[in-house]
Amino acid sequence: MSIKIEKILVAKDLSKESSNVIRYALELACKFHAQVHVLHVMPTVDSSVLNMVALTMGADKLAKLNAENEAELAQKTREQLHSIIQKETELMEEEIVHSPKVEVHHGDAAPMILSVADRLDVDMIVLGSHSKGKLHYAFLGSVAEKILRKTHRTVVIVPPAIGS
């Protein structure tokens, strides 16, 4: 059996471990001459909070403010991800064949990651793990666990210690 990896989706927040996870995906991409897509999903504000704020300031003002802030935050996030990619690329021994592509979306992380993976038809999803403790996962579940349960794609979970 021959392993063929042409597209890798790396979904990551902007924590300290982001660089490690992105580096891992870039290293894999070098070995397989694959295209890397870096995805960051910005969480949406809880609807009950939005309703309360809308009652105070008015729905129209809130919608305008929200749209402006989301666009600005998405642009800053893209810039930060490009900076991480550039830094990690400079540290690598091998040269990347395809320049990584960056996407920033708003929404619930797991469904958005699965949706982007399907749209791009990636061969592999690379995720970072968090050490939040057993109790956290018992009640809330992790994004990684949700992805593992709902995808047919190869998923690589990079622990925080890799690359540090």
C-alpha cells in the first residue's frame, strides 16, 4: 500500500503550541510534497449574550459593530498565522513545495473544521491537543474527539511537547 498525501488541513488556535502544530504539518508537507491549508476558527459569541447587548445598544448598532470587529479580528488573525508560518518555514531544513494557504472563519470549531476538510477534500487533518484535564473532556468533549468521531479522514493529534 502506498500512502498518498496531497492536501493537509492544520486547524489551530493561536496558543503557544500553534507553532509546533503548524511546523509538524509543514514538515509532513515537505515529505509528501503536499499543500498545507492552515485554518483558524474564531468562536462566535453566545446568542444570549448578543441578545442582552442588542437590547442595550440596539440591534442595528450591534450588527454593524459586530461585522466591523469580526472583519478586523479575522484580518489580524490571518496576519498572525502568516507570521507563524514564515517563522516556522525559516527554521525548516527542507524547502516547502507549495506555499501554505490560510483561512479564518467564525463558528463552532469541530463542524467548521469538518466542513473545510470536506470542501478542500484534504487527505489529512492535523490538530493540536490541549491538556485541560479529564473532567473538562468528560462534560464538554474536545474538538479533536469530535473530529475523530465524525470524519473518515486521517487525523494526526500533535501533543504540546512536540517541537518544544
